[in-house]
Amino acid sequence: MSRGELADFLRRRREALRPDQVPATATHPPGRRARRTPGLRREEVAALAGVSVGYYERLEQARAPRPSPEVLAALGTALRLTPAEREHLARLAGQAPPVADADRGQVPADARRLLDRLGPAPAYLVDERQDVLAWNRAAAALITDFGLLPVEERTVVRLSIRLGGTLCSAPAGAEGEFARRLAAPLRVARVRRPTDHVLGELVDEFAAHSPDFAAGWRDHDVRPVPTLRKRLRHPDLGELELDRHTLLLPGTDLQVVFCTAEPGSPSAAALTRLDTRRAQPGGADRARLPERSGRG
């Protein structure tokens, strides 16, 4: 990745850090002018990290040599980075090798069994690119019949762009937060797999479509969001309020995404009706694997 990516990440994380989150001695040196903008100053981060102000300024200007692991650790502490952000920083600085492209046609058998056993909870499996690799019947009934889509369209990105028809749509204004949050896993994947040109095309496509996604991408927020509440409008079930959960499948880069509703809520009752419908003859097919994709 370019030095510009590293510089932008450091600047965004510095500006997001409130002065009251760090020791007062580091943020209020004697004789300094009153603070006019949120976030820390460059000299404050430099002091917290134990590096010179000039060096840190050059880092944010994309003019400094790549920092050592020791400096990265100090910057991570100074900026109060999460483990996910520290890993992202190390990759931006070239301290972690890129991840080789995996065989995207392989889905572990236990993942498929898990999807089947989730019962009425709509669930599907995605890779780092957010390609939908497998799904259960409830997901096909709630969202869309993935099996009828071309392989290149079985991605959360393009499904978010092409809402409509049998696919659940979001009420006006409700998709912004989801689009913004989707930037985080794609940003991580882009750094982990810099040679994945299809991923780059998806990011450009979504950024052109969604200002919210573009804003999330610019923010460099790479923290995972295990749960996100979504409001959807189903053509048969009406408006639903669901919690979208994301779980990393151990030992893989794959994630299980599933939806639940508050017990006793109208949305929970709607999912129960959906489960009853899919169990009837002619309902959605059981969980299945799509054919191998020729992309990437």
C-alpha cells in the first residue's frame, strides 16, 4: 500500500481521539494556545509515542520512512488503537505480508451444517470480499434466491446497490449506517489482499453509488461491528427490525452472518411465519453452495 494510506489512517485516528482520553500532561503542555478543533495535535501524539514531532509530522505527510515495529507499537498505544486497528496499521506500514488469495470455491462442511441448523434465523456465509458463498433457506426466503443470481452478483455490495424486487429493501434513510459500516471489513480486506482487483472494483462501484459508504471508507474505521440493527421492508412481511450478527469462522477468513429479532416482537413473529412458509412444499430450497466463481 502507498505511504498515503498510512498517513491518512494516522491522521483519521488522531482526529478521532478526544483529548480527555489521554493523560492531561500530554495534551495541555504549558503555554499552549486554546484548543480549537477536536482530536489531538500532532505534537501531542508524538509526545505520547515517544517520537520526534518532526518525524510524526512526516509520517502524516507521507514523507517518512516506514516505521519500525517498535514505533508502530508506540503509535498504537498513543492512538489507543484496538487490536484490529493495530493489525491494520502494521499492514499499512509493510510489517505484515499480504494474504494470498484463497480458493473462493471452498466452503467448509461444518459451515454448511451450521447454516442449516440455524433454523428460522436467516443466515449466509461471506468471504472477505463480502461474496455470498452459501446460505440457508431462511436467508433465501427473506433476502433473495441467491441461486438464481449470476455468481458475480452474489455479493453484499451489489445486493446493497440493487435493492428491489424480491430482495428486502430498506426504508428511506435506513441504509446509510449499514453502508457506512460495510466500509470497515472491505477496507481491511483491501489492505490484506492488495492484488485483488475485483475487490477494488467493488469498492469503487459502491463508493460511486453510496455517499455513506464513501464517507465510511474515508474515515478508515476498521473496527469490526459484531451486531448491527437493520430496518428492512419485505414485499410480503412488511417492515422488519432485525439484528445482523457477524461471526468469524475459526481458522478461516469466512464470516457467518445471521439475523435475529427481539423475542415477542412483530419482527420475530414475521420470521416465524417465514420459517413456516419455507417448510411447506414449494418453499425455498435448503442451504446450498453456488457454483465456483471465475473471479479473482
